Amino acid sequence: MDVSRALTQIAEIHQQIAKAEVYRGYRPLPVAASGLIGIAAAALQARYSLAAEPMGFVMYWGAVAIGAAAVGASEVAYHYVTNDAEADRGRTRLVIGQFLPAAVAALVISVSFLRLDTGLVRLLPGLWAICFGMGVFASRPYLPRATALIALFYYAAGLALLARAYGSGSLDGWPLGATFGVGQLASALVLYWDDEQLRTERRWARRAGR
């Protein structure tokens, strides 16, 4: 019983340490690239009149989301497979696990709307943005503090997209692509700024140690 209690306490201590340290698996360039994918996808949809009907819209943007997620998390996956220590892999699983419920919720909502009434699909861009914001906010304890502002942006954008959907039945991809493009580019900026602060702190620490 004492051994079990000690292991539980050690696990709790590790979790508290993980919360206190900023997770730096996400890198600015891949995250920025994922945002550019969203903008490019919106431009392609408008240019070639793609995904004009509900099923096509959901399939198109679902594929875009998968591609953008793969690019945005590419460096995380690379380091996880090649050179991360077990403790770092555990932190990666913890951070990604915080985001996954929101992603699953977005998937369930999308499938449900397609099965219930395809007319509801026009609400999905706003709901997707809100779900994404929920995922970002859930990951916030392990990411730079300014991440909370990114989550608030997605919430606000999601509400604006929902309000727009009630006034228009069109499946225009630009509002959705712009929302995720701006959100991911802002996220990349936050990550870059955090990296710069870390490098500055390390330089000062080296100077102080001389």
C-alpha cells in the first residue's frame, strides 16, 4: 500500500512539474505553415468552386484539417520518434491528450450534422473554431501564457461565424480559412516570442555565470 501511494505521489509531482514547465514541442514554422494551408485551401475553394455542397464541404475541409494538423505537428512527431527521452514523450502525450477531446467533439458534431440535416453544415465553421479554441485552452497550462489569447480569438471568431451562418446559407470557405490562418499564424508568433525570451534568459544566465 505504501509503495502504491508513493508511486501515486511521484506521478502527481511529475504532473505538477510538467505544468510548471512550458512545452516546446510545437515549433513556430510548422505551426505557421499549417495556417497558410488553411488560407490556401480557402483560395482554392473559391478559385475552382470546390466543395459547393454540404458533404463535399465537410470532406474537403476535413482533409485540409488533417493535412494542416500533420504539418503543424510534424516536428513534434519527428522528435517523438527519433530522439525524445521517455519523460519528453510523456509530456507530448499529455499535451496532445489535452487537445484530443475537442478534436473528437468536432468530428462527432460534423458526422451528426451530415446524418441529421445537411442544412446544419453551414454552422460547422463556427463550431469547428469554438472546438479548436477549447482544445487550445485545454492545452494552455503547458504552453506559453499568451496561448490563452489565441483560444479567446478562436472563441470570438467561432461566435462571429455562427452569427454569419444564420444570415447566409452559403458554404464560403474564406471565413473559415481566414480564421484558422490568422489563428495559427498568431500561434506561431507566440511560440517564436517564447523561444526568443528563452534564448535571452539563457544568454543572461551564461553571462551571470562568468
